Amino acid sequence: MHRVTSADGTSIAYDVYGEGEPIIMVEGAFCGRHFGPTAKLAAELGEQFRVYHYDRRARGDSSPSTDYRMERELEDLRAMLEVAGGKAGLVGFSSGACLTLEAAAAHLPLTRIAFYEPPYMVGPKARKVPATYREDIQTLVAGGKHGDAVAYFMTKLIGMPSIFLLPMKFSKMWPKVWQVACREEHIAEAGDYHVYDIGYLSAIVVRTDSGEIKAFRNACMHRGTALKPSQSEGNCENFRCPFHAWIYNLDGELVDLPENWDFPHVTAGGADATHNLKPVKVGLWGGFVFINFDLQAESLEKWLGVFPAHLDRFHIQDRYIETAVTKRLPVNWKAAEEAFMEAYHVKETHAGGRDYSEPITTYDVYPDNVNRFIHTTGAANPRMPKQPTQQELLEQMWGRRGSAEGSCPIVPEGQTARDVYARIIQKQLGEQYDQDFSHYSTAQTLDSIEYFLFPNLFVFPGLSLPMVYRFRPDPDNPDFSYFDLYMLRPKHPQFPPPPPPEPLFLDVEDSYTKSEGLGFLGPVYDQDTNNMAAQTRGFKTCAKGGQTLGNYQEIRTRHVHKRVNDYVKGSS
């Protein structure tokens, strides 16, 4: 990367490709050297020209600026022309095409120009834009509603259908973050594969013949056909394109090219192969298979932060999927996550507003991607005017974490209800799973211990609440999302676990109680889903423009939005 300083002091970042006649690439309003349609074109043009590809002011690696006037942009172009030797050709796209034409009209020293889709609207049939568009956008920006300002510009001025805004927002973060694609047990044997879909992206995770776990973009290198169906899994000897039968081995190498005489420009196999499958970065922890579509991303180890140190004692890698559910939720993925990040809602949503039913909960945030809560079960609310006895606490807990058959036992003198109930639950679960769970502490047995790893993974490492959550955006509608829920039980030390079950799919109106494996949690999740539907309706009519969050109880929600903004605003 190189830099040049414009007339007003703005630092302009640029790359240089190739040798020959100089040309300068001028991007669109929301594009840059590394984001947009011209990055690949710039490299290809570098085979014949000396290409200067720059980030327009306040974009990409160029320095921030609040002055976007045409005069300033033309000054930036003059600075780039000086770098290019005093004169050059311009290649402009979208609003960059407008800037190219303005540069020609201003008699800048140009050798040639090429432009594509300048968004001018002329003639009697031209679409009308709001007369107050400048004021409207300035008001949105001044109010901190930068996303709304972009949406207004793209839809009201450019005329882009609103549905196309989703991929623009999606591409800011999801292709760049580590996320769980599956568990290792999903791909236990050589040839086992699992397809993970997130938004418009799709990856095949596979165990190769050598036992290594690899991942590839789920697209044939011929004409882009998906090699495996969405959300599918199975076992195969190779990946065969269903369109024209191009065949790739489990290592992603193109090994068979039908009618290869017609493709002299394609080399299959060997060190000179040109059309192997595009790899996806893979990392492993706790029995989870993580992927990242960004091959330049930081390591999974760095991304995890304190996650392993806090959870390794629970041996998550030695657990198996007992229950799997995928539920379509009537809410945006971020709001869906928020619903499970605080216990503030428990009193009203799950306890019917009963006095002193607020759970005792601690919240923690760890840099950069981890947060947690610990929701204590069976502890008296200190606000109660009269504290319950240990016997009363045990009676309140009875049946909440296990079977309620039989009468509630008596709490021995000098012991706590929590300790007594924890031993009972350890015994009940030990009999159910033919294991000894007595080494679990009281907190590990009873409490709702929930760890979150940005952007979308929740792990409950406890004994009686062994859930894993994963949330995914709906690729077509921001008001919906997908909730993947696993119950992870400890593996038996002597016997192999059963294979992972096929997920039970629940649509928006389906109750969680259809899944027997969720037990008493089914109605609880239904209550949460009812809140989500109401929240989505409220989002549409609320004139406030944003949420009001508590400083402590909702600090985890603050953390998630801070990390999302790191990507949306370009600091990550």
C-alpha cells in the first residue's frame, strides 16, 4: 500500500499493479480497493497497464474526512495523477464514473477515459428523487443513523431495490469472522462432509482421506454451481458437479475435466493446477469446527481469547449431540441473541411478574469477543423482606433441573438447599446416562452458566443445562433469523456415543415442545419467541430510533453491538 497527500491534507491510500500506460481506477461511493467489483479487474488490467487503484477519501485505508465536495474529490484525483507521472487514463464505476466525467470536464490531464453506469437521471421518464434529500441525509448522519443514511441514499437516490441492501450489510462482517460450521462428530469418517450456509455464503466442511478437516467454498470452479445442496451432509468419495461433472477430490483438487480438449486454459492436478476449489480457513476447538471465509483472518486461537481457558475444564470436546433443533425466529439475528444475553426479562417473561423472582446474575465482558453470565439457581433474592429457609428454597427448586417424582427431601442441618439439590441432580443424571457426575461442583451442576463467542455462538458448559446456541441471519429478510440449538451431553468413558441426530426443523409458529429432548425448556423457549415477534412489530412503529440499554444487566448486548459496529464502521 502507498499513500499520497491531497491538497487539503487528506491521506489517500492506493495500490499499484503492473507496468505500461498509467490508468487510475475510480471506485463507486461505497466501494474501495478491497471491497467492490473492481479489485479483480484492477489486477487483470495490470497485465497491460500500470494501474493505480485508490480508496476515495474516508473510505478503506484513506484518512477520514467530512468534506466530500466535488472540488475535494478532484483535488484527490490531481494528487493521484501526479503520482502516475502527471497524466493518466481514468476508469470509473457508478459514482466514480460521474467523477471521471467531472474530471474530464475540468480539463484534468487525462489520456483516455472509460466509465460504467454513471447514475445520472435525465429526461422526462427519469425517476424523481425527494427534493429534500440533502437535508434528509444530513439529519440522519447528524443523528448517528449512518446505516439509515446509506439505505436512504441507495434506495431513494440510486433506486436500488431494498432487498439488495442485505448483501451489502452482510458482507461487512460475516465473511470476515470465525464461526462454528459443525461439530467434529458430523464429519467423523473420511469422506464425511457437512454444508454450512450463512447468508449468501456456503461452505463444504469435509474430512479428507488423511483425516484432516478442510473446508471449501461450495461452488464449482467451472460455472459456479453449488456442489452440494444447502444444509446437507453425507459421505462421498469426491465432489462431482451436478451440472457438467467436473470432479474434485476431498482435498479440493480438480482431478477430472470432461472434454478437456476444449479447456486449454484450465490445468487439472499437480502444482500448476488452476481451478482447484477455493479454500476456507478452518480451526478446531472443543469439538467444534470453526471456519472463516477470509484467508487473511487472524488465527482462531487469537479470536477465542479467554474462551478456552474458561471452558477447557468442562471438556466440551468430550461431549456429543443428544438433541438438535433448528427454529426459524420472527426477529433479526442480533435481537434474537439479545433475548438470551440477560436475565432481566426472567421476572416478567418466565415468572409472571412474581415479586422477588429476579434471578441473581453476574455479567462479564472479556476482550475482544467473549462475554458471559452466571445465573444462580436456588439462591434467595436479597431484596426479600424475609429470607426463605433452606428448606423453602429446596422446595422452590424441586423439579426445576430434573425429575420431581417423590417428595421433596429435608435439608440436613448445616447444609444448603443448593448443595442438596445438586447431589440429587448428579445422581439422577448419573443413573440416566450411566456415569458418575459427582465431580461437578454445585454451581456447575445447577446454575445457568452461559458463555458467548462473537458473533453467534453460545455455550452452556454446565451439567443440567448443557446447551449450545448458534444464530444465523435469514439471507432474504432481516426480520427473521435461524436458531440452531444443541444439547451436548458428556460422552460415556467406555462406549461410543450415538451419531448426531438430524435437526428437527421448527417454523415460526411451531412450538419447541415438539422436541422431546428439550424437556421443561420447550415452553420457556416459546415464551422467548413470543417476545421476539412482539419486538419485531415494535421496531417498525417505534419513533425513538434505537434501544435504551441498562448499564450492567444489558452490558452483553452493548458488547455485541460494539463488535458489530467495529466491522460495519471499518475498524475490524
